Amino acid sequence: MNQSEYPIKQLADELPIPESGKQSVVLTDNTKTKVILFSIAAGGGLAEHVAPFDATIQIISGSASLTVGDESVEGKPGTWIQMAAKTPHSIKAETNVVMLLTLVK
């Protein structure tokens, strides 16, 4: 198995937490999926928005308050959320957070 062909990453260590706000890196973007890793400083987040594709959110580390549609969700490591395209959602980091967003095109 060629490691460059099959990248293996420790997501919690892949992207440092910024001093404030958020940063992100695209892990993959092809015809079927786009996977984005976010690191969000405590107090930072993403305002309510929608994605054009079905999506999943997975909290890798930290804790956050999320809204998905009309529901409020407390996110912690292991939280996994599946959303239909155009579902309004937002996130506010309670502590430093690492989150994985997968868009299914």
C-alpha cells in the first residue's frame, strides 16, 4: 500500500487551533465528496448558513453548541450529525474544537 495513495491522518493533530476565530484545510475534494477539517478557537464559530450538498459534521475534539435546522445540539468528541442539503446550521465553540465536515456531492 502506497501511503501517498492512501493518506492516514490524526485529525486532532492535523490543524493547530488558532488564537481566535477559525481555520480550515480541505483534506479531499473530488467529484463525489469534499472533506474539510476545521479548528475553531473557544468562542469562535460559524454563523448560520446552508450547504448545497448533503453533509455530515463530526466533532473530533472539544465541545460546541450547534444548531441544525430547528434543533440545538451539544457537540462533544464522537458527535456525528447528518444533514440534508440546504439545512441551516451553525456552530459556536465552547472550548477549542476540531471538526470534520464532509459534503456529499
